[in-house]
Amino acid sequence: MNGSAVAVACTLIVFYLKHYQRKPHRQTGISRMNNKPIKIKRRDFLRDGLRTISTLFIGGIVALTTTRLRAKNTVWQLDPNKCVQCERCSTECVLTLSAVKCVHAFDVCGYCKLCGGYHRPGSKKQDTAAENQLCPTGAIKRTYVENPYYEYTITEEKCTGCGKCVKGCSSFGNGSLFLQVRHDRCLNCNECSIAKGCPSEAYQRVPVDKPYILKGKQGQA
């Protein structure tokens, strides 16, 4: 028996107890207060039971339709102002490689030679050596601009959404790196598994025509 059948059965039992044990029967006029057997017509019980089932069924259809319309008109997104970089975005997504990716607001970036989002804390050298990089998958590319400025871009195919770079950039930089759900990958589940496990409740549904919560000039557009 599936969950729906169990729910219907339980509802019928509760309905029976409430309707026939506490109120006088309208056919016989005999109540429990008389300490006499209560006579229940099967036809009345089935009729009232079917009425209850119909109400539950219609209510379920309305709820399901509402949920589907909501999912169609909105998408899941991460509010970078509430994000605490807990790393669950990289592990809780139903996809093997999370749909959450790091995004860079270039107009906020300081183009630092020593980048808190790129270099490990305490790095002896400010270069591109793997042992000095904070990103575990090497998803951030560092490009020299002019002394002393460097540009940092995200290779999303390598990004797991762990947020280590975001945390570093927020702690030792301008906070130009932040996480967002990429909708070319996201399945837009009715109940997002990442949102369910997010400790800061940073996930919310946003209109499908404005699917991103961005920083800097991107967010003002």
C-alpha cells in the first residue's frame, strides 16, 4: 500500500470515529449516550467516505497544480548576501557536478597580485603553482594585466561550487567572487536538496525572467 492509500484509509477511520461515535445517527436517532449499539448503514458510510475521498483528491490536484505552476514561473537561486560558504553546495546537489558555480563581479575586484580567493593563506610565493592555489580543482585562471594587476576568471566546467575561493575573497579581498545556481545545468527540482540543507537559508525562488542575484554593476542592470 502506498502513502496515498494509507492516508485515505486513516482519513476514513478518523471520519468514522468522529461522525458515528460522537453524533446521533440521523437514520436511527440512537446515540452513544444511550449505551445502545449504534446502527450504521453501509450505504451512508460509503457515501460519506467517497465524499471525503473526493475532497482529498481535488485538494491534492489543486496543490499539485499550484506547485507545478510555481516551479514553472520561478527558479532556485542563492542569495550571496546570506551565503556562509559552508561547502554544501558542492555535495548536496542531485547532480554529480553541482549546478552551483562561482561567479566573478569584475567591477568589484581589485585585480590584486595577492588574491585571497586564488592563493592559499600563507603561500610563500604569489604565483600560479598548484601548491599555492586555493581552488582544489584549479578552476580559477590568473592572467597578468600590468604591474601590479592580475585578472581572475572562472572555468565553470571545473568549478564544484565549494565556495573556498568565495570565502577567501570575502575575508581578504573585496568580495567580488560569489556563488550562483547556473540554470543551464540546474534541474529546478520542486524541493532543492541544497536549499533543504543550507544552514543560512540562503536559497530562495526567484522569477524565471530574473534568475540571478548578482553583485556590482551586474546586479544593478
